[in-house]
Amino acid sequence: MKRAATLTAIVLTFGLVFGGCSNQNSNSNKKEHHTAALVTDGGGIDDKSFNQSAWEGLKNWGKQHGLKKGVDGYNYAQSTSDADFMPNINKLVKAQYQTIFAIGYKLNSAVDTAAKQNPKTNFAIIDSVVPNHKNVASVQFKSEQSSYLAGVAAAKTTQTNKVGFVGGIKSDVVTTFEKGFIQGVHAVNPNIKVDVKYVGAFTKADVGKSLASAMFNNKEDVIFQAAGGSGAGVFSAAKDNRKNGKKVWVIGVDQDQKADGKYNGGNVTLASAVKKVDTAVYDLSNKSMKGEFPGNKIVTYDLKGKGVDLIDDNLTTTAQKAVNEYRQKIIKGDITVKAK
């Protein structure tokens, strides 16, 4: 009864939906099988971007091993603000999850603190580096490579020689998208103008829409968005412009966002610069389960290793050909894309 009451309290207090109850002693950190969970940043697991991709990877891993959502399988803790990071990690630790994923660089400090306090728990931080911990794996992606291909696609599609980039919060991580995109655009045509704007948040779709609308009004006909939940506003602005007869496009990010571009009459998603966060979460969950967790290491996923790529949603044959040519050049090392 005490065990059930404790779990109920955790569920009610922290929003974790546990699907089962372990027979293990609550003070033990051992379970019959490996368990894993993740902590989102402010975007949430339904953000159609970074967090959602991570959650899908964790779900796929769990199902592959016959696990269910709950304390004896896999789960997540939703963060609505930065203040939730540390409490959410602590709740997952108390619930005895053996591997905990922190989704995004904003969780750096929380992971650093939690790793010191919980040396027997594996932590993986996505898209950032937390060094000097044997129980922390730092996961990075060569997102500048997929963004370069997005730039090639934009350059081969624009009819106005004016394109745009809308980022979420300006940071080292998001800047890699911006810089890669600009390099790709100018590799095709150095005379194309690239307008860069930042929302200042990953959760403000209204601001994303306002910025994108201004860009489209400025005759920028292709926008690459790397803005998390704020990117929904970019798609919304593009759809409004299409309905008014303007041929504009959006390049999605992190996941294939073709579904986000669909509207009654067509689709505004040109392509998607995907970051295989789901692959990374699945891969590291397996490694941790097998006792091969890469603690105190930086694990990088790139274009050659299929950790990033550009998905063709509505590219012309000419644009497809150009993207494929540049893809091979990057993989072979003929082109080095700068992250800064």
C-alpha cells in the first residue's frame, strides 16, 4: 500500500503517467530490465519537432523490447518552463529510471548537477555537451550539414532570389542551422539574399507567424524554420499566403514536416532538414541496456552516418538533383560545412 501511495503521489504531483508498479524495493536502483525516460524542454512531446522526435525514438525502443509506458518501462516528464528541469530530473531518478535523456542544451546545468548527485544513473544530453562525468553521454548532430542541403534546395527553388531563416532562441545550437543554410544558399548562388530573424522562444507560434508574414511580404518566397513550436507560425503564414495566390514555401526541421504544410488545396512544405533525434535516443537506450553506455563521451551523428539529412517533400527534379550532388560531396569530404 505504501508503494502504491508513493507512486500515486508522484503521478499527481509531477504529471508522470506510470503504467505499472514495480515489485522492487523503493530504495533499490535495480530492476528486472532496463528502463529509460526523458525530460522535455519547453516545447513538449507534441511540438512536431525536437521533443516529439526524441519521444518517438524512446517509444520505439520500449516497444521493441516489449516494455510499456510506466515505471517499469519508458516515460517522460513534461517541462513548461526552465524551472521544471531539475525537479523533473529528480522525479525520474526517484522513480528509478536507469537512463534519463535531457532534451536540449537548456538542461545543461540540471544534468551537470544531477549527474554528480546520482552517479549510478545514466544521463544523456541531446544537442549539447556536459563534460567530466562518467555517467553522462553528450549527443551532438551535424545539423549544419542538413541545413546546407536546405540552403541548396531553397536556392534552386526561389523565384525572387530572396529567402529567409527563422530561428527560435539564438544559441550555438540554432546558429548551426542558420550558418549551414546560408552556406548552402550561397554555394548555388552568392547573389541570393538571406534574411535572418529569431523569435526569441521555441513556444511562440504567434511571433513566428508575424516574422514569417513580414518576410513573405518582403518577397522572400522560401523560409527555413528552426524554431521548435514557434515554427508552427511560419507554416501558418505560408498557408495564408498560398491562399492569397503567392507561391511560397517552408523548409521544416528536425522531423519530416510535410504533414504540417498540408492545407486544403496543396502543401507548403518544400523539404525537411531532419535531425534523427529518435535514432540517437533509440541507439543510446540500447547501448545503456547492454552495459555499453558511452559515458563521458561526445557521440556525433552526421550526414554520412545518416544522423541528419534533407527529406524531399515537394522539390522539383532540378532541385532534387542538386541536393543529391551536394549531399555526396559532403559525405565524401569534398565540402566541409562550417558550424559557425
